[in-house]
Amino acid sequence: MSDMQDYQSSLEDVNSRKFETFSYLPAMEDARIRKQVEYIVNKGWNPAIEHTEPENAFDHYWYMWKLPMFGETDVETILAEAEACHKAHPNNHVRLIGYDNYAQSQGAAMVVFRGKPV
């Protein structure tokens, strides 16, 4: 028997699905989410918020919550936008993204609020 943890995940069970790397860890507390936002800001990346229904998380594009926050460096503003998205769509997953202008890609992406399947 292996000592490695087997993370049960299946497409049929919406609650078991894993997302980015952080989804294999315990849910992030507010302080850990804040540290991730600080990291995005310190790297000079542009934060953005996206959301989607849990059942559509793998086979659909996620909805943008407003436009990316180009040049935003205030951690409180970014956290407030993520919270506003979650309050407006409490059953949806909410993802925080950090866009890297130079690499022209996502430098960071993590689900900060998990939705409840309908």
C-alpha cells in the first residue's frame, strides 16, 4: 500500500472536483487569500475575478466579474471585488487570477470561494 494520499475526484461528483494546485490543500482562510493577493500585487500582475457554476467549471469558460483590474495595487479593493462577486453569485465558484503582462499569461489562478452545486 502506498503512503501517498489519493485524492478522490470524479467528473460525476461535482463536489469532489479539483481545480488549481490550491484545491488539493485545505480551504484557504482569509489571511492566506490576502497573502496570495499581496503576492499578485508585488509581482506587478493585473488581478481579475471570474466565476462560474460548479457544474460548468470544467467544460465552459468562466464569466468575468467586471474587467481585469489593470494597475490595481490596493489589496483591500481586490479582496472587496472577490467578496462582491461571491455575494452576487453565492452558488458559483469564484476564482482570483493574476495576469502577467510580460509573459502574456496567467501568473496565478486560484479558487477563493467554492460554490454549492444546485
